[in-house]
Amino acid sequence: EELILLTEDRVDTQVQELYLLLAGSPELAECVQDPPADGRTPDEMLQFLKSAISGDYPALPTETSYEIKYVPESMEASSSPAFYMIPPIDDPGENTIYINNGGTGIGSLFSTLAHEGYPGHLYQTVYASCVLENPIRHILDYQGYTEGWALYVEHETYDLNELYTEQADGLARVWSLNSSISLGVYALLDLNIHYNGWTKDQAAEFIEQYFGPQDDGILSEMYDTIVSEPAYYLKYYVGYLEILLLREKAEARLEEDFDLKEFHKFLLDMGPCPFPVIDKYMESWMSGR
């Protein structure tokens, strides 16, 4: 019940912010309908991100490299838009990002590579490999932390994409809000279908509140996708929400002493673990500032 209330509150707050942005600047809606094409290669985007994040994220403790590969055409329909291959525990320098040419739309590759590369999974994984001293921590899996971090930093890097910032003021925030709201709606569907037992008709009514009338085939596909893998969206959205709540707590407590780069360093130094543990240690971190 608490997760549902937290998610509803965040989605409603972001819907209001998005509405006010679009109402105050009608040209933003036109820009969203016609997203700019990015002529950079994936490697150029990753190199740009690697440099651009230095102001808000700590430097990696070691040099690293990566290889970009592409999903075979025969697997595009069943693969994610992109994914990062976690390297072997004894060879953390072997980093590979796969890109699905059939799953990345116009203008979406930059944010996708931020999620999978810098400052997302690749950056996070290499950092953890350097700072986590106990070997057992390298094999424990906390997907709420890892996917929550990648989604959080993906949204943090929208403002770094010059295609948005140069096209219109506020456009980067509009794209970020639009993506966050969509994932929040999916998370609410996930929670309500599996916890409250929503039927397909109840889910369809909820979907149409946010996205308008939908084809019955699309509604059935969305419902069946969520039914087939319980809690899939929660590791992304709830992890992202937990990090936002931690940040807002630290900002409110520390006020002018809050430093975003130090907050990110605290999270990365903690490494993957349950959020109640992070919250406990953050109390000590805030007390020492």
C-alpha cells in the first residue's frame, strides 16, 4: 500500500509539472511531436557523456574500455533497446554494450546509452569493482539499486543532450517527465495487477486515464506483458524513486551544504544493497558534513 501511494503521488506531481510546462510553452508540444535526429555515433555519444558527467559524478578509480556490439536482426524483436553485459568477476575491464537497431527510436539513443554506459551501468559496475573490498559483494544482486541508479542517472542526463537544450527551453525536462510518468504508470499497473488483482478491464480503464483511448490489441498486450513477469517494472521505477527520495531527504537536511557530486559518491561508495541500509548509512554521512 505504501509503494502504491508513493508512486501515485510522484506520478500525479510529475503530470502536473508536465501540464504546466506544456501549457506555458505551446512550442514544446510541437517539439515533442517532432524529436530531433542525432547524427552522432554511439561511441561519440559515450565519449561525450564520459566527459560531460565529470562535474556531478566522481571520477572512476581506474581506466576502462568498452566495446559496442549490435543485436542480430533475427533477435531485434525479442531484445531490449540496449543492454550492458556485466563483465566476468575476474575481468572487470571487459565491458560490452549491445544496441538494438530495431528498438531505439529517433532521439532515444543518447538517453539509452546514458542508462547503459556513462553514468549508468558500465560506470556504476566499474566503480563498484574498485571500491567493494569484500568479494561476496561482487556477486550479490540488488536490482532495485542497480536499475534504479541507471534510470535515475538517465533522467539526470537529459539536460546534457544539446539536441534538446538548443531546440527549446524546458524540452529536456519535458522528455524526462514524459518518460518518468510512463514508467510510473507501468509500475502502478504492476502493483495493482499483482497485489490488488486488477482485471484486464480495470487495467485498461487506468491506462486510458493517462494515455487516452487505446486499441484493444495494445491494451491486451500491455496487460499480458505485466502479468507474465511480476515486479519487472518495480526494480526500475521503485529503485529510481527510492534514490529520488534519498536525494530529497539529503537536500532538505543539508540545505546549502548539499553537494550533488558528494551525494552521488556516497551512493556509489555504498554499492548495491537494500535501500533501508543505504538510508541508515546516509544518516551518518549527513551528520559528518
